[in-house]
Amino acid sequence: MDVDSRLLRSFVAVAEEGNLTRAAERLFLSQPALTKQIKQLEQLLGVRLFTRSRSGMALTGPGRALAERAPGALAAVDTAVRETRSAGRAEARVLRVGFLASAANEATQDIVADFGRRRPGLRVELRQAAWSDPTAGLADGEVDAALLRLPFPGQDTYRVEVLFTEARVAVLPSGHVLAGRERLDFPELWDEPFIAAPLTTGPFRDYWLAAEARPADRPAKIGAVTDQPDEWLSAIANGYGIALAPASAARFYARPGVTYVPVDGVAPTSVGVAWAPADDENPVVRDFVRSCLHAVAGPRGERTSGP
């Protein structure tokens, strides 16, 4: 009998979280899609794996038996896939680096150049990911390292070095009544519709809606959902909603119809370089991390607040 590893991953997430909603967020899935996968696995195995109640999802006897073995089996598969892909990239003399939007801003070129000096003959292949993949390919082993906005889902399971921090700003249609202001307070934006990342990105979406800075009875109104910077800019310019963005977005994504305004009351955002713990001893990945840190260091080797 062949069991799809995707179904096992869904099972493990529900078993560990004990809750369908949290497991769905962790897997970047909708709750109905996750429920369907669990039912599919139960039908395939011919056993009931969970008992469902208002308090959550409890493992049955067969479920506990599977929960003891499945994580180890998945870890072995992940290691084999990661090592195979890594060996292929090493043979091709390529370091694959994922990134979101503007990556490490102006420091990106300096990082690549510094790495080239450390590893002559090795090429950095930058791969841009959609916002529906906040790990930019790191989670599925598609890349060796990633330049990411923090926080991102599953961050605690990776090695992360913070490179720099910058303020978040409000992004408004240029015709918006607040677009002419020199500065805003975040409560002024509570009732505005926001352009959001896909629901399946969970904590990543919540962070860019500044959920932590809102009262419980004032959740964000969603005007549109987008997955790419161009879609995001068009939705804002067309008046479907506003957004929060890194201050550097005003440099990288300036366009007619969109205005960036500093905003008080929301925490700043950071960019970090992330990699899998399995690559701690990988000398090529370690050199890339060193290049990242060197590129954003100040004149005395101190970390800067922005590139």
C-alpha cells in the first residue's frame, strides 16, 4: 500500500497541534482541505485516527500508533530529498537562494558579490517566491537558504540571522483622504479595508495586517487578497484597500496611484537569512550567511538598522 507523504504530513500536524485550525495554518491549507486529507488517509488505512469534539482532535489507538512512527519516517524522507537536491546543486556549482519581494533590499547585490569572492566559481541563483510561500522554498527543500521577512511560519524550526530592521509604513491609494498626511497613527486605519496575503499563510498574513496592534473587537477588514507585489500594488492603486509595507517598499515599488505614509503604532519589520539546521555544517551555506552579515555590517562591523 502506498501512502502519500502529503497525507502523513497533514496527519502529523493535526496530531501535534490537536486542533484543525492551528494545523491548517501551519500547513498553509484551508481547514476544509485539511479535513478532507485526514478523511482520505483514514479511508486508505481503514481505521479511524481521531475522535473529534469541541475541545479538539484526540488520537485513537491506531492514531497513536501512527503518530509514533510517522514523524521519523517523514524526517528520513525529508533528509533524503534535501541531501539529493543539495548534492545536485553542489555538482552544478549553484547555491539556490529563495527570497520574497525585494529580498535584502540594496544589500542583495553586495551579498552576492561578497559570496562570489568567498566562493569563486560558485553561482548564486536567486528564486523569488509568492507570498503564499513565506519560507520562499525553504520548507520543501527547493532552496539552500532564503532571505525572508520576519516573522514567518515555522521560523522556530530554522536557523535565522537577523540582518536589518526597518519601519513599517502605510500604503494608500493616492486619492485616499489620508494620503496627503505626513504621518498617521495606526488606529486611524482600523476601519479601512486591507489588501491581505492568502489566508493559508496564517501568522505571516496576520503580521502584515498588524493583528497584534488591533483591539480584539476590531479585526482587519479584507478588501482583496493578493499573492504577488504587482497584484498588491494594482489592488491598492485601484482603491480596493490599503496595506502595511516595509519603508523600503517606497523605493522598490514606487508607482503612480500609490502613496507611502509613515505610521505610528506598529512594530518594525526585519529581514533575516534563514537555513535548515541540517545545513549548519554545510561550508557553502555558512559562507553565504557570512556574506549576508558582512554586507549589512556598519563601518565598525556593527549590524545596521537598514541597508
